[in-house]
Amino acid sequence: MVRAKIVSPFPKQFSDRQWARYVKQGRELVEEESSLQFRLGDLSLKMVEHSPSTVGRGVFLVLDRYADTIGINVHTLVRYRHVAHAWPPDRRVPGTSWSVHQALAALPDRFEIILNPPEGKDRWTEDAALSRAGRLPNRPLTKDEKLDRVRTLMREDESASEAVESLIQRPDVAHRVMSNPSNQRILYRAHHEQRQEAAAARFAAAHEPGPGDTEDGGGPKYEEEDEAPEASPRGEQVRRREPAVDYQRASSEVLELIGSGTTFLVDLQRMIPGLHVSEFTEREVRAVLDNHRRIRAALDWCDSALSTGDKSMDDELARILSEGDEEP
């Protein structure tokens, strides 16, 4: 193989000749280091031969004690051993670093691959070898490689949520993310489900059976309009409304309808006392009132569907629900 002429990438700082000399010296040192790494791996294989009968805890104990004695990390020694076993001496490529051999070690056709560097290159780099082996390069360059690195780092939910929280605090990033309709739907759905779960929890907590309730949903039976007696903290008899439905047996649709209404009511109870109404513009007030008009229409439609079973929507209702904020 004819080696391409080495040209300095920094002509103002190094001439071609200077750069070529430094490259030659560096490659010699890398080759020397690779030779030492292979020799240590070969030595560990000589001490304890690699075979199915020797793979196990006993081998690690020997290598652990030996690594401590010679002053090397045992996991480093185990890596040297693994690569040395994957690359017998007669299949190693002089001038190719140990790191490249390590990156390609798991490939079944590694002996052929290592002899054929990527197109346009006269030798393998570690990152190119890692990519060829289907692993993340140490220095991702392409968009896909960078995204793969991010996905790997964000596999844990907690890390991912913290990373996303940091990113959306950048207005330009948040704007680009939210400009995608698919992302809008995903975030809306997640937020909606979270609110539904919170509302269902509040609904369940408000209707937990009391100590005197029976197993089938609790306590004495009253009609929906009736109220059940309950002792006050001062010993007086007060009235408590029994739950209209057994939330433990109710369908998911019933719970979702009740949960949506509960969420809406709780949000209003939280927000209204703190509203700075005097700061609202006339247009903003009209927009809120118009939105409430649509909400009332939707509630009437829901009540009608529940009472009659007719879920159809007339043209006037469709117009009310679909129209936007009132223009000035």
C-alpha cells in the first residue's frame, strides 16, 4: 500500500517536513505502547490459559492479585487479555494501534476488516473503528453520532428529565421543539394525563370509606339527594353527602369525566382569589368570557348526551366550539 504524503494541516505553524517528523515519532510511540499492551495481554494468557474451563471467578482472582503486585488496574489487565486473545500475534497489524484492535475485537470478520481502512483513509482511527463496530465514537462528528451519544447519556429517566428541563430553558430550543406539531401533541397528552391522575387521586381521597363504612362502598345507604349523618369534632351530628358513585367500581370513562370536572374546579378555586383583574385589558376579559361561553356549551352538550344518550352535535354547537377568540 502506497502511503499518502503527509501534509501539514497547520502550514503557518508547522512545515510539511516538521509535521511529518512529529507524526513519525508519535506513531512509533503509539506502536511501542500497543506492543506493551499486547505483551501484557499475552503474559496473562500464558499465566492462565483462556479456555471454557478456566473462565470464571478463579481467573479474576489470579489476575486481580497479579495486577496489584505489578501496579496496574485489574480491569485494564483484563482488557489487555481479552484483546490479546481476540488477536493472535500473527493476525495483528503492525502500525495499527491497540485501541483500533480493541474496537474491532468483537467482530467475527475483524481479520479482514482491519486490512481495509475506510474509503479515502490510509489507516484506521479509533473512532472509525468504533463506528464500524456499531459503537459510539469517542468524538461524535455526524448528527446521528451526536444524537446517539445523547440518547446513551439520557437512558435514565431522572437524567433525561433534568436534561430536557435545562434545554427548554433556552428560548430558541424551546421554540424549535414546540414548533413541531408532534411534540405539541406529546407534551399536551403528558400534561393532560398528569392532571387526570392528580384529579383522580383527589377524587379518590375525598371518597375514601370511613371507619364505619361497609365493605361494599360504605356505610348506610342513602338516595343521591340524601345526606348521611356524621359526628363533628364537638360531638354534634352533621350531614355528609355520600359519594354518588363507587369510584373503585366505576368505569374509566366515568372517572375521566369526573376527574376533568374536578381538575377544572380545583384550578379555578386556586386561581380566582389571586387574579389581578384590574390589570386585564378589555380584549383579554372578552377572550376569557368567550372561552367560558364555549365551555358552558360543551358542558350542556355533555349533560344532554348523559341524559338522552344522543351524542350528536348540531351546527350551532359545532360553530361555537370551533370559533376562536373574539376579535375587537
